[in-house]
Amino acid sequence: MVAELSAELIGQVEQAAQLLQSAKRVCILTGAGISAESGIPTFRDKQTGLWENYGVEDLATPEAFTRDPKLVWSWYQWRRQLVADKAPNPAHHALAQWQYHAQTSDQTVTLITQNVDDLHEQAGSSVTHLHGHLWRDRCGQCEIPYPEQSSAAYIKQDTIRFDDKLITCPHCDGYIRPNIVWFGEALPVQAWQAAEEAAANCDVFISIGTSSLVYPAAGLSQLAKQNGAQVIEINPDPTPDTIVDITFAEKAGLILPPLIEAITDL
Ligand code: BV8
Ligand code: ZN
């Protein structure tokens, strides 16, 4: 893996590995960019096909669902179909390997994601979802999980349907919607508290594959910095996150495997 890196990048990986190896608490925040190499388009990518004339902000809001539930539900069914056959990439696997290695060390590696796909779980990571789960539904009115048994441990129902027929809640006359945090909606309290605690108390904060544009998630690196953490960013494109100490302007799938190898081998 390291063979693909330039001498400069190898030096940066070694510098970051030294920092991370001695860190007691690490907080990682991932965004859509970590799933890009698995073939899942990011939010920055232009929408395609049927959806090319819609912006995420036109569809991922409670107002859009109230106005046109069928349109919004169809968009999520289309996204589920798009994501269903995608697999974790080397970046997901590297993070899961690091968490596994940390179990027998005195290091805590907390993974927080903005993503609604389950590729971190598929790679074996334990992860906190700030913006919900693409594979979970709930009633848009009484908020009961649908189907009810899916509210327990995270299971990806094998009986996922992709048709875009609206489903009415068995308990009230509300429509079933994805259990996802839309723009203008509050984040799940426990998930947000876990993210704030991890960011405020970490020695190193790593931001991977996020444009750092959406709040409150985008404020976590600032919170970490204010509490004395070093901040590392892995993103091929520049972001407005100006408090970064080490920037890898590269793809996560290229940087994370050698970085985790360097940390766990040290
Ligand atoms: C809230 C689920 C308050 C949906 C998402 C006006 C009205 C209301 C609210 C607001 C407002 N103005 C501002 C706000 C706040 C708003 C916000 O921040 N808006 C933005 C647009 C300014 N935030 C909210 O509304 C949040 N809620 O504030 O509630 C409240 C409080 C109490 C009570 C009631 C209300 C909720 C925000 C969550 C929205 N849901 N996702 C779905 O998936 O359908 S957001 C969605 O976009 C993602 O989850 C993520 O969080 C966000 C940004 O996406 P990224 O993950 O960063 O992906 P992106 O495509 O942007 O970037 C990818 C990056 O990867 C790029 O930089 C690229 O260069 C890089 N990359 C590409 N390839 C690779 C790579 N990196 C590494 N390796 C690669 N190979
Ligand atoms: Zn209901």
C-alpha cells in the first residue's frame, strides 16, 4: 500500500502515525467521501438521472415530505437500490481494523458518522450515526419504528422492498418515512451527546471525507480544537475547516490503510 504513496506522503503518514500512536483518545468523524470509493455518490456530486433537477435540500426536509411524500419516498427507495449492492472499501476496513486493535490497547477510538449507509457496520466497526440510517423506517407522524421489531438491535432487513408505493402507518394515518435526520430536524440526542463527549475529550480528531458544511456535525472539529486536540483531515478537496493541523489532500482509501498499518505496527 505504502508503495503507492510519494515520499512526501509517506513522511506525512509517519508524522500522523506518531501523533496517533501516542494518543489515548481519538475521535473520528466520517462523511460521504469515505463511501465514495465504494461507488456511493457524495452529496457534492451532482444528482443523476431522475433526480438531476433536485437538490438534496429540496428532498431531505420534512417540508418536502409533507408537500410530496411520494417524491421523497421514491428518492429514498432509489438511493436504497443504489446502495444495496455496495461494499465497504479499504478505508472502512482500515478503521474497523484500528478499532479492533484498540480493544487490546489503552487507546479509545470513537467513530462518528454523518453517513446513513451501513458500510462501517459491514466492515466491523462500532459507529454512532448522527443523521440516522438509510435502512431504517419510522412513521412520519407518530414516529413509531416500522416494522416495529426493527427498532431493536441494528439489523438490515433482508426483506427490503424498493418499490415506491407509500406505506401508511398501522397505528395512525401517517406515512412511513426513512429514519433519517432531515435538514431542519434535530439530531438524535444520545448520538449527539456521544459525539460531543468524544470530540471534547479527544487528543486527536480526524475528519474523513466530509465537506464540513453541515452543522452541528461540522462544529465537532472546532470543539476538539478548543479542548486542545490536534486535528487531521483526509479529503482530496479543500474544505472550510481551517483549524486543521495535518491535511492529507488524498482519497481515504489511499491514506487510511498505510496510516493504520503504521499505527498498529509501531
Ligand atoms: C439542525 C441525511 C436544528 C439526509 C443529512 C436553515 C434552516 C434549518 C436549519 C439550518 C438552516 N441553515 C443552517 C441550518 C442547519 C443545517 C445546515 O447545516 N445546513 C447547511 C446546508 C448549511 N443543519 C441541519 O438542519 C441539522 N439540524 O440544525 O437542527 C434543530 C435543533 C433542535 C430542534 C430542531 C432543529 C440537520 C442536518 C442533517 C441533514 N441530513 N443527511 C440524507 O442522507 O438523505 S446531511 C448530509 O449532508 C450528510 O449527512 C452530511 O452531514 C452533509 C454533508 O455531506 P458530507 O458527508 O460532508 O458529504 P459531501 O458530499 O458534502 O462532501 C463529501 C466530501 O468528501 C467532499 O469534501 C469530497 O471532497 C470528499 N471526498 C470525495 N471522495 C473522497 C472524499 N474524501 C475522502 N476520500 C474520498 N475518496
Ligand atoms: Zn404512525
